[in-house]
Amino acid sequence: MKERKVLLITYYFPPMGMGGVQRTSKFAKYLPGFGWTPFVLTVKDVHYWAEDPSLLEELPPEVKVIRTGSFDPLRISFKLKSLFKKRKQRNKYVKESTAQRSKLSSWLFFPDSKIGWVPFALLSGLNLIRKERIDLIFTTSPPPSLHLVGYLLKLLTGKPWVVDFRDPWTGYKFEIFPTRLHLFLKNQLVRLIIKNADRIISANPCITERMKEQYLRPEKIETISQGYDEEDFETDVPQRSELFTIGYLGTFSPDCNPEPFLFALKSLIDNRLISKDRIKLLHVGLSVAINWDNLIERYELKEVVELRGYLPHKEALKQMGKVSLFLLVTSEDPAIFPAKIFEYLPFKKPILGVVPKESQVGKMISEMRPGMVISPKDYSGIKEALLFYYKEHAKGNLSVGINKENMKIYERRFLTEKLASVFDKTI
């Protein structure tokens, strides 16, 4: 098979951490096995919430990573902090002021705050396409401004272009536009991207269906879901603990609010149906605009909640291997499909989904039956489910039988093979 080369353009890439880098870095890891050599074009060091350099160690030597400067706020912030030699700190919380700054940026920057990277990425991309004889361009969002780079590169070079939407770009239930002009321009830009892209993929079926309905190009839009990497999971199964541990992997935020679960947990403890010394909530990840100190004090859960903050990916999964029950909370928007569920599944432990039943992730839990789906507004239902799992743990009955063949379609190597097939068809 002839070696083919793909220019993979992504802002979020290791050593940045958190869930947003996983999809792209795993594609880069496995694409060489399917005849595609990735040239990853990304930004130089930026001031970011979390870092995980260990993800770079997974990349095979064929993967070339090219980093450029940028005039976006995160890159400028990093340069200023470096100038004053201010050390980064690993935080468990991202303050409300940081979240508010992101709202302010929607006024100042279009289509997003990473627009300052576009000229750097464009010039570097042009050079790479000519020097390395790139066969195909691949852009992934967020941030959406990267698709402008892809569009301009296609226009200037004639190379085929594949677009990836990890999150919905338009139609997000809680999205607020500063003005009607911002909304109009954004919709026009989406239409431009979808019209000119050769192929479009999305990370979940809801995004795919929305785009098919809105932009009427169903023949070139398909879904390649998020997933899990078998190589990330240890073969040793931890011994059962007497402590009933509920694990949450990822970010809590106002859209992914832990309060309905905390309310139910406190109620069970107050009614002496659950003992404080036999239960623990383990959170591995960050919290955005969520004040855990206030929550722990309000719900009197100091002895119950353990906050580990952000950990390198494999260490985070190692911690999750110790839990008895996984907690999943998400936004009310059905197009939001948290990738963490795919990394819960290989543990074959029950999942308590405090999510809308009609959401994509709610339907997935219902169909695969790894746990229960309870609406965030159904406090009595959350209490009943939590008490049920608490009692089942005491009996030693908490494993779930998920069909391995059903899980295989979410394995990163399989998903990358699908992506490579899209690339093959595109050229």
C-alpha cells in the first residue's frame, strides 16, 4: 500500500491534558497502522488548565508534530507568565472569573478566541503541504477557527479536506451569542465549511443528525464516536473494597452539575440509610465555576468527598479501577455526549447516569445496560438508585455483564480504521 500523508490540524494536543486531546492524539497514534502518516500541526506551549506529557510518549516515531506560535490569549498568557517566571500550579478548581473571561472573549473574537492562531497555522500548513507532499487535510474542532485554516488551505492547494466536529458548533442549547450579528456570521461560516469540506465526521449521532437536517448534505456526513484505548487499561483487577466508592472522571461545571447527586447522597446519610464511614465520592478531574468548598460544607460531606484534581490519563484510569460505581452527569443538551462513558465501560462496573433519558448518552446506557439512567430532576429516583447500588455492593454483586463485541466498536484502533477509510474514500 502506498504511504499517504495527512496534515492533522488541532489546537488541543499533548502536552495539554483533559478529554479534548484524547480523540486527536489517539487518531495520530493509530493512523500509521492503516497507511496514513500524520503530520500534526498544533500550537506551541500555552497557559492551560491541565498537562499530560505522558500522552506524547504513546505516539509512534512516524508521527511528526509541528508547533507554531500564536497570538491567541492562552499563548500570550503563557509567554507573559514565562517572562515573569511565574510557575504553573496544578489546580483542582477553575474559578468563576476564568469562566467569565471565556464569555467576554465571545464578544471580542470571532469565531472564537483561537483566531489568533489562524495566520500561523495557515503559513505553516502551506509550507508542510508543499514540502511533505501532503495528500489530505484534516481539521478538528473545537475550536471552530481551525476549520477556517482547513478551508483556506483547500482553496490555495486544492487538497481534499475532512472536517471533524467533536462538539456541536451550532444549536447548543445553552449557547449565548453576544449579538444577532454574531449568530448570523457563525451560521454563514458553518454553511461555508460544510459546503466546501469533502467529508464531515462528528463525534456523536445527534450532531450528525442536526447537520443533516440543517445543511442538507447527508451523503458526506457520518459519525465516528469517541472511544477507549485498550492499551490504557491494566489487566489486573483490584480486589473488592469494603468501602463503597463512587467515581467521577472528568470535569464538573454548571452544565455538568453534581448537586442533584449530592442532595440525594446527603438525604440518604441524614436518614441513616447510608453510613458516612462506608461510602466515598472520588473525583478525578477539574471543576469549572463550581465551588467544592461551599458544596462540601453545605451538604456536610467533608468525610465523604475526595478530590484528587487532574491526573495524567493512565493514572486517572488506575484510580478509577478502584471504584465500585461510576457516576455520570451531563448537560441537558442531547448533543453533548461525554467521552468518559467509553472509559467507564471497560471496567465492567455499573454506571449511574444522572442524565436526561432522551439524551444520546442516556439511550446508550439504556441499550447497553451497564447501569441506570435517572433524570437530574428526579431526586427520589437518584436516591433509590444510589441506595440500591450501596446494598448490592454490600452483597458483592456489583459487576455488570457488558458484551465485549458490543464494546469493540468503541475501541480507538477500530475507530481510527474507520477514519482511515474515510480518508481513503475522500482521495
